[in-house]
Amino acid sequence: MVQKVTENNKSPLTFALLGCGMAANIHADAIQEIEGATLKGVFDPNVISRESFSKKYNITIYSSFEELLNDANIDVVCVCTPSFLHAEHTIAALKSGKHVVVEKPMAMSSADADKIIKASQDTGKLVTVISQIRFSPDVQKIKDLLKENAFGTVSLCSLSMNYYRTPEYYSSSNWRGSMTLDGGVLMNQGIHGIDLIEYIMGPVKEVKGKTGTIVHNIEAPDTAVAVIEFECGVLGIIEASTCAYPGFSRRIKIQGDKGYVVLKENNIEKLMINGEKIIDKVQSEQIVKTAKDPTKILCGLHRLQIENFVRAINAKEPLLVDGVEGRKALTVIEKIYNIT
Ligand SMILES: NC(=O)c1ccc[n+]([C@@H]2O[C@H](COP(=O)([O-])OP(=O)(O)OC[C@H]3O[C@@H](n4cnc5c(N)ncnc54)[C@H](O)[C@@H]3O)[C@@H](O)[C@H]2O)c1
């Protein structure tokens, strides 16, 4: 285990991971880079996975979730389990006195998200919902440009996520592609883009959509489209799929009467302000690795979000993505899925 000393000589917060699959590696890599955080242990029912994970990060193995929760030395639990377990695990960790970093989606329904928000209020323990792309410097830049009216009057904000997942991606897992355990294209992959358009453009007034299971042999939708109206009057279109071979980058396009911006995955691809092209990365479409392979996600933006969480726990800055923020995308997805 790496020994760390913080700026103000306070002991770093100690973290434990619940689940040690793909997302847990991103969390562990991020925590290792944070001065105010130390990774101490992991629990996963898969004995082989947890043993190799504990060796990789040189951390303790807990033999059960209860043992992890009973370790008084743990301050923060990262919930990196399959999506359908997030609400149950987050609430149990909050009630045992831990702060919680929970992967997206925070729950499979806004009703369960409300239970997490209440548990956080009742216990006084903080929860942050991973929405790491909000922490991209280019996303912050777009928010600043909108505040300055750099694009003039904005009429459109649209999301296009033409991803590809292989049949093996679904068949190799006992939860991916299930409606109740995974939630399909919007609940799993599309939630980042939906979170971002609402984060950038403000509250959603109305959204209407249609979904289909068109290519993959799964229960949940693999494709969705929607029309969206934001409270500020801006309109937009959402298209999302995991069937678009070979997999293209997610794009968010915001257009006004004086300019536009295109966010490609986490970075600005095109920017025009007052008719002047500031950024124009016109390239043949290079397949962004994460558009077809989710294991290629790097830990930098998770690090920024977990750093904010550590500083919020230490009362050094406000918490940027709490449960109320994490819940917002869920309500939009429920409307597109026609779940009320
Ligand atoms: N923010 C992102 O960009 C991002 C990226 C990948 C995954 N995720 C999210 O992270 C979550 C996990 O995804 P993943 O790809 O790591 O899945 P995964 O299947 O690779 O890993 C899940 C792990 O949880 C373990 N697990 C199952 N039941 C458990 C239990 N009761 N207690 C403890 N561990 C348990 C499994 O054994 C497995 O090791 C999902 O909700 C997914 O949406 C987010």
C-alpha cells in the first residue's frame, strides 16, 4: 500500500472498493493518484478476481461486504458493482457510516435514487455519483462560453452516440443487456451524454422518445431516439445505439446564430465564435477506443471527481455531483423509456 501524507499533514481518507471489475480498476488507478486518498481494501465475491486485484494494488481482501463495512478504518466506499446493486450497496454503506462514491447509474430508478438521497441526508454522509465527463476542462469551457453568449442565441443542443458493442460484450456477462440489471443503451452507455446535455443546457422541460432492441440478442433496448426541449427553450435530438458498427465517437453539438461547438467524447472538436473558426479538428473519423471498447477509459476524469469528493468531505470545497445531480439523468431516461 502506498503511504501518503497530505499538504496539511492530515491523514489521507481511506478507501475500499466494492466490486473489482472494469470500473474498479479506473477507481483504483484514480485513487492512487490522489494525495488525500489511500486505497486500503476490496471485496468481490469472485475469489479469483479479488485475489489478482488485491495483488495488483497491494491492498487487503475482505471476505464479505459486512467485513468491509465493519472496518472502522475505512472512510469511503466506492461502489463498482453491476448497476442493479448500486442502490442497495450505497444505502448499506451510508448507513454503516461511510461516504460513498457510486458508479453511474446511481440506481435503476429515480425512486431508488430518492432512497439514496434520503440515506445520505439521514446519516450526514456524502455520496457522489460518477459523472466524470462533467470534469473535462473542455466541458467547463463550453459552460463558460454559453455564459458569455459566445454562440449568440442557441437553438439546438443534440446528442449523437453511435457506439458499438460486440455480441460477446453482452453474452459474457450475466447482467449486461438485462432490463432490470443493466437498463440497456441509455441507462448504461447513453447516461453520460444525457447527463452532459442537461448539465450544459440546464433543466429539461419535455422529452419524448422511442426505443428498440434491433440488433443484439438482449432484453433491454440497444437503440433509442428522442426529441428534447430544455427549459431555456433550446430544442435537441438524442440518438443512441450500441449497434452502430464499427463504433463512432459520442458527439454533443450546440448551435447558435453566431457560432457552434462540437464536443467529441470529452474534448472540443469544433468551435466557432462570431463566425471565426477557433478549433477545427477535421479528421477522418478515428474510432475513439471507448466507442467500441469500454475497457479503454482512462482514470484522469475520475481522479478529478474523486478529488472534489475528498475535498468536500474535508469541507474544503462544495460537492459538485451529489445524489440530486446524479438523479437528473435517470428521470430523463425514464421518460424516454416511457417508465413513470
Ligand atoms: N463511469 C464510467 O465511465 C464507467 C465505466 C465502466 C463501468 N461503469 C459502471 O460501473 C459498474 C460496474 O461495471 P463494470 O464494467 O466494472 O462491471 P464488471 O462486470 O466488470 O464488474 C463488476 C464486478 O462486481 C462484482 N460483484 C458482483 N456482485 C457483487 C457483490 N454483491 N458485491 C461485490 N462485488 C460484486 C463482480 O464479481 C465483478 O467483479 C456498472 O454500473 C457500470 O455502469 C462506469
